[in-house]
Amino acid sequence: MKNPWVLAILFLCYYNSVFSQEKIVNTTQKIKQNDMSNKTPEEWKKILNDEEYRVLIEKGTEYPHTGEYNTHFENGVYNCNGCKTPLFTSDQKFKSDCGWPSFDEAVKGAIKYVDDYSLSRYRVEIICANCNGHLGHIFDDGPTETGKRYCVNSVSLDFNKKSK
């Protein structure tokens, strides 16, 4: 390579990219897993309907603007639809117009972050820390002070309304 500065700049860009993703991963505490992550496909199919199975287990995506919780803003807790672990609170939800429910934070320790190179690009997949169910992806374009947007499939969620 004729110019060593080009190599140095490329290295710094790569390092910055990796470091920013490590910050996301390091903010999550590990929580004890139960037997949910060890279920067979047959066991999951007894618990989940076809669409829930396609998204949570096969890592599918629901169509944008079709999910039950996309424009849902009641007070309560959003749980994993596979194992009922609390994932997000209504205080963490915001209107994003992206087509899926969006949150700027998650319940501490409830989410695991996985590098995702599908669709010929790099993203960070979010999965339930308890059952490993696919929830969606996290992006660094959130409008709140966290700068994060947890983009979640509605079918991955189960909402429990806060009692008054």
C-alpha cells in the first residue's frame, strides 16, 4: 500500500465500530437461564402459534406497521412472548414511525446482543436473555438521550397492563 495513513484510518474506523458495539454488549448483565432455551422445535410449536414461532425461533420479521404494539402506548410491561420475561417498560417506548415498536432502553439484563451479518450488512440482533427468542435489532439512531432504538417485532412481545 502506497499510503500508510489510509491503512491507519481504516484500522481506526474498524476499531471504533467494534468498540461502540462492545459498549452495548457490556451494559447487559447476564441473568440465569432456565430450561426455556433448551426447548425442542416441537415443544416451542406447542407454546407458540405459527407466526410467533416464525419470528421468535426462526428469526423472522413481521411486516412493518402491522404489529399489535406498533402504535400501542398503554402503561405496563412488555414481556418476551416465549417465556414471559420482562423486557421493556412503557416508559422506555417511543413513537418512531419505523413500523415496529421502538424502545430506547431495555430492562437491565433481559436482552442479549448478537452480531448479525444477514441481508449482506452488519446489524446487532437482540434476543431474550432467558429463552434466546429473536426480538429484533438495535440501532444507533434513536431520538432520545440514549441514542438507541430497539426495533422489536410485536409478535415477540406480550404486554401486561399496569394496574392502577
